[in-house]
Amino acid sequence: MLSFYDIVGFSDHPANLSSADRLLGIGIIAAICLLAYFLLKKIVFPLVKRFTEKTDATWDDHLFNSRVLNLAAYLLPALLAYMFVPMLFSDHPMTVTVIDKAFLLLIVTISTRLVCAFISSFQIISSESELLRKRPLTGIYQTFKILVVCVGIILAVSILLNREPSTILAGLGASAAVLMLVFKDSIMGLVAGIQINYYDILRPGDWMILEKRGANGLVTAVTLNFVKVQNWDNSVTTIPTHALITESFQNFRNMWDEGGRRMRELVYIDITSVHKCSVDEAERLAAMIPDCPTYGTDVTNLFFFRFYMEHRMRSNPLTNPQPHLMVRQQPVSAFGLPVELYCFTSCTQWVDFEHFKAEIVETAYASLGKFGLRAFQSPSGIDFDKLKN
């Protein structure tokens, strides 16, 4: 069977090779590596790209993207050089050792980057999947990349020190306490990320409030070490990922999913304006309320006002009729009698919700006079001026 030396026309004994022969051999190997690189770049990979573009699926386009293919094109020449170059110096063991280590380090580096590129491709694929796009998987993919890089570093160190990877791992185990201290945040973030993803606690795009951390806005990123929140004032808050497990926060995702946003507004009524209604007044006020409930002889004007506002909220097209809807009284305070308007809206967007809320509250205050009620208001400067006069 022909050896490498027969192929290039040299003697089977490397000791008989001159410096010119070795240089020529290196040149031939370099030519073979370049030929393999250009065959992959110019023929094989364009065929792969053409094939992936013709398929209806998009995952293969991301899996075999330009970065992955370029790294794969570098890997094959490195393997060929690792196989053939040491043969030219087999009569010099030290030289062979140095060459072997150099090419092995190159192969480990390229392989590590290639695997990381594949992980990035899977991340893009999952971000376009209907099933996975809303899952906070960024931290999980970052963890995989860190593990791959750690494996690559261990392999590189074992090559340089000429030790088995298991020996390197045993040495790391002895310093586990130091490593856990250095990578404490990453380890806690990994555990938190798994819990957040498994229990579906938080997703990018959710509206969350964590007052302790000054966060009130949309989640833009959930990574291994932090969660990024763009607040409504356009400031950005970063929160350690593990804090979302140890601290309580408010997530409004269900509000959007269910299509119901709660409104709770208080209308403060002067308690001295609440009175019993006469028969004529009760009939007049009842006529203003469609499907007015049955009332007795001791009915008050506030009774009719409450049901009038319930009717106005229920008849509004933006009100969500499924959850609770009521007008109820709160305990009397120094600011009068608080009457709470409580309902859910079908509009969950901020601007539309604020318009709906303002319309209901404005209607409530504007309607008080119809029922002989007055709004409570603390005395102001104009009130004291009237007293002086």
C-alpha cells in the first residue's frame, strides 16, 4: 500500500529527507489543504445552500448558515494538516510533539466554535417556532455554549500539559469551592432559568412590575445572568435572573391572553348629600335606569346612582362582561364616601384603557347632580375667599 512519501515521491525514511524536501512536502500538503478548502467553499457548500433554499422549511437554512459552513470549511484542512505534516518530521520526536499539539489546539478551537455556531442556529430556529418562540430559552442556550467552551478549554489544557482530561477535571474538583464562588451568579442564573422556562413564569414581551428593583415595563431579554426590562419611561432596568425566583413580581401576561384589564376607580361623594328619596323622586330616578331593580320605601339616591353607573359600564362596548362588574361602597373616610367603580375592559392597550377609564369616571362625576349627590372636595383657596366675603 502506498505511503504518504510514495505519493509525493520521497523516500520511506524521513531521515533521508533534506530541508528542501521537507519544504516541498509542506508546500504539497498546503496545496492539498487549500484544494480541500476551495472544493468545500466553491462546490460542496453552494450545493448545500441551494438544496436548503429549495425546501419549504426554514430550519435547514439556519442550521447550515454561512457561519457554520465557513467553520466546517476550516476544520477539514486542519484535520488534513494534522494527519500529514507530522509525517515529514517523524525522525524528530520533539518537533512532531509540537506540531501535533499546535494542530490539535487548532482543531479543538475550530470544533468549539463550530458547536457554538450550531447552538446559535438552534436558538434562531426556536425563536421562529410557534411553540418555542415565547419561551425564555436564551439562558439555556448560553449555558450550553458555556459548557462547550469549558469542555474546549479542558481539552486544550490537557493537550498542552499532556494530561488526560479526567485528570484536569479531578484537579478542578479539588478547587470546586473557588469555582462555585467565581461562577456563583451563572450557576444561580442557570437554575433560575430552568425554573422560569419549566414553569413558564416569564417570557420576552411580558409586562412585569418589580417595584423593589424599579422595573415596570416590557421584558426584552431573559438571559443566563440577567433579565432586561424596558420601562414605560424608556429607561432600562436589569434584574439578576435568580432574583425572579427569590422575589415576588407581577406579570400582566394573563391580562392580555384573557383580554380583560381591570379598572378600579373611586368617586368621592359628600356624605351629607346622601338622602332618602320620596316616592316621586324614586320613580324619577328609577326611570333613568333600564331594568332597575326592585326597591323599597327607604331607598336612597345613592342606591339609584350605583345601579345607574353599573348600567353605564355594562352598556359600554369596551367593557368585558365576563369578569366581575360592580359599583360598591368603601369605608367612609375623611374624604367622604368612596364609591368604587369596578369592572374589566376588553381593551388592554394602555392608551385605549386610559380613555375608557376617563370616560367612565367623567360620566360618574357629571351624573352626580342628576341624583342629588355632590362630589367631595377638600377646601381650596377659592372656598376660603368666599368665606371672607
